[in-house]
Amino acid sequence: MNGKRTGKTSAKKPAKKLTDWRRLRSVSDREIRSAIAKDPEATPTDARFWKKAKVVLPQPKQPITIRLDANLLLCFRRKKGYQTRINAVLRTYMDAQKS
């Protein structure tokens, strides 16, 4: 290797602040339990559930090379996470073929 850099380097952007940790630390256990109890999507678990629970790791994605129409790729690349969206579209197509 000649030590010469190739390709682009990504600019370091300040991380987006996603969680207000100061506010979160100030919430009491009682407030947390109350919020969980009011959440219709929260389902309680018990010891029996955890005895049967298994860790399921997702299959790793495989890198590939694929040729796509330029305008198709441009459409997907307009938003962040375009590879994930392409994967979701292909998965939906695959699932539709099973039925």
C-alpha cells in the first residue's frame, strides 16, 4: 500500500440529540409505572414469559452489487436509509409471491 487515501471521507457531524437525559433522570419510578400502565401497547410480562423467551439474532445482511436504473436509485436516495427501503420493497415483493 502506498498510503495514499482513496474515496471520500465522511464529515463528522455533531450527533443529533435524540433523548432528553436530564428530564428522563428526573422522572420517578412511580411516574414511569403509571405511564406504562396507561400505554395500551405495553403488555406486562411475568416470570413464565421470561423462562420461555429466546434471543433471536437477525440474519446479517449480505453486501451485493446490483445495477439499477439511475432515476430509480435517485428516487430512493432522496431520503436517508435508502438501502433499508430498497430491502423493504424487495421483501414485500418476495412475501407477496409466497401467497
